[in-house]
Amino acid sequence: MTGIKLEVCVDDAAGLAAAIDGGADRIELCSALALGGLTPSAGLMALAGPPPVPVYAMIRPRPGDFVYGAADLDVMRRDIDQAREVGLAGVVLGASLADGRLDARMLTKLAGHAAGLGLTLHRAFDLTPDFAEAISLAVDLGFERILTSGGARSAPEAVETLAGLVELAAGRISIMPGSGITVDTIGLLLPRLAVTEVHSSCSLSESTRDRRLIDMGFAAEGRRRTDAAAVKALKARLEALQASS
């Protein structure tokens, strides 16, 4: 187990700077992380590219399910074009059928449109009833990695499932654990999992100070803020776990 990379998800300019300052190996650029991550704005994509570390833009046009129609496809194609135009390294994609299986037809169109960019399959994977089938489809479509919590709410709750996914992947594609990974929980996954990368928000909880923002519906009671020190701490913990394995 060597060279485990840390991908940090961020949803604003301050988070982008914190992830870079903290030493993230790769960044997943989003908006609205409280909703699981949506497509970042064109402005935020432009700010991120070309970046000092690889940045992958989340391509998810709306909250809710991952069952997309023709209009959604058009939006996502335009967002992929924006990521390419500003020099980002890749995009993060996912699409489902009503029964939870991956939508092979939609993903084929999206992956084809993103030709030349790196590809991550997002946690739509966690809704699939057949992980082996989903892994094979991701491999066939040229995805580099699958971001997954092993079908649970958080990765530390599904270590055995994640270990099984690594075995199913059999080196054909990277299994990247994500959700609920912090400096305190990473030891539950490593060195148990033979993975080469992990995903985390490296964030701290921050209360909304101005009550008027909450009362007017402009803000929630609190939010998560990417913290450079949290990135550094998780990087250091990863290095320590690798050194002791």
C-alpha cells in the first residue's frame, strides 16, 4: 500500500484555495456539497483551471435522483464543454435507471462527450443492485475510478463491502472510498483496503452567525467549510498508516 492519494471535494473559491494549500492530490469541484454535490458554476470552473493539482468537475445538473432525460443531457454536455474549455483535468459523472442500475445509454453519451478528459463515476454507483455489473460497465466506458461508500451512508460503515468491491475491480479500475472519511475514521479503512486513493471533504462545521440570513431563507443553521489544516492532518495520517503497514 503505497502512494495513497487524497482527493478533496470543495464547493466554493475558499474551499478550493484551502484544499490546494493543505496539499490535496486532486480536487473534486462542486457546488452545494450539502446536497451531495452539484455542478460548479462556470465562474468557479474558470477560477480552478488550469490548476496546480488535477481538478475534476462534478457534472450533476440538479439535486435528487440521477435519472436524466434529454434536457438534462443537453445541460451536462454543455457543462462538460465548460470544464474542458477552462483546462480542468476531468469530470465526475453518473446516471441511473429508475430501478437503480446504471444507465448505460446515458453514460455512454456522457463519457463519449467527455473524450480526452479524466472520468470518475460518482456515488450513483451506490444505488446499483449489482455492483459487479456496474463495475464492468464503468470499465468498458473508460472510467478511471469509482467513488463509493460501499452502498452505505458512509464508507467506514461498509469496510467489508468495500473490500469486496476492490476484489471485484481486480485492478481494472480504482475503487475510491468516500463519505465520512476523516482523520479519525481513516484508520478503520486502512490498511484493511488495498486502495490507491481516498475522498474526503476535510471540512469543519461552521454556524451561520447572522440570524437574519436564516430567517430570510438565505442560509441554513450551519455549513461545512473546507479547512487546510484538516487536509494536512488527513494527509499526514495517510502517510503514517502507509509507513506502518
